[in-house]
Amino acid sequence: MGTNKRYPYLAAQRAEENELRKARKAGPLQSLTDIQIRSHTVPITHAPRTPAMWGHAWVRFGDVDVRCVVRILRWTPDAVGVAVPVDEEWLRCWIWQGAVQRLENRTDAWM
């Protein structure tokens, strides 16, 4: 059996999707609190809609941690607001900035 030369990242992407589905069963997507984000005391920068900004980040469902590709939506000096694709739904949460690595392209994490 050969490799997928047209979409070399597809197997890794599908594996991540399965891992996210399993993790979602462990509980809801965890998010930082307003106090941790300091949303009332620091400015929140919103990412442009296009082109989309992508990152590779650690997120937590219940007590299960998953490293996955996320869409970066906004940020503060300490935190990043992201959207996580699970099945056909985009779940949103805030995570610490140190948990996110910026990607030039969405598929870079799976290569």
C-alpha cells in the first residue's frame, strides 16, 4: 500500500479528529476564567477573519489533554481565544498563550 502523495497530512489529520472525538466524551472543553484572562483590565485583540490564523495548541476536555490544530480568534497579553473543530462543530475556549504555537498554514502541524 502506498502513501497519499496529494494529501500527505490526511492520515495525521484524521487521527487528530478521532482523538478529539474521544476526548470530548471525557467532559466539556475547559476554558480560562474571566479573572485569568483579565478581560476587564487588558485589551482583547481580535484576529482578522481572513486569512484565518491557525495554531497548534493544548486543550483540555474534562481531565483529558489533547494537542490539536485550533483557529486563533483573539488574544490578550496572557491568553488566546481559540476555536476547536470537533465533528461539524467549532467549540470555543480561552487557553494560556504558552499552550499555543502559531502555524503558517493549517496543515503544518500534520506534516
